[in-house]
Amino acid sequence: MPWFAWLILILAFGSVIGSLMLLRDSAKKLPLSPEQLERIRQRNVELDAKERKEDRG
């Protein structure tokens, strides 16, 4: 393979790895209030119960 093909390949891998690192660094947790967390937990419990009911019936 010619040298410029290797250069393009290295640049492509570097671009992908750099993008993934940037994405990892910019990821943040969502600041949720205790009320929102409780609503999410309650919704999950209701959905789990509904799925179990549908699986049986």
C-alpha cells in the first residue's frame, strides 16, 4: 500500500477515536430532583407490572 493510503487510514482512525473521546468528555449526568426520580421509579414499577400481566395473559 502506498504511503498516502496509510496516512488516510491513520487520519480516519484518529478522527473516530478523537470523536469518541470528545463524546465521552462531554457526557453529563442529568440533574434530576428527588420528586422526578420518584416518579421515574413509580413509572418503572407500573410498566413492569403491566408487562408481567401481559406475559401471563
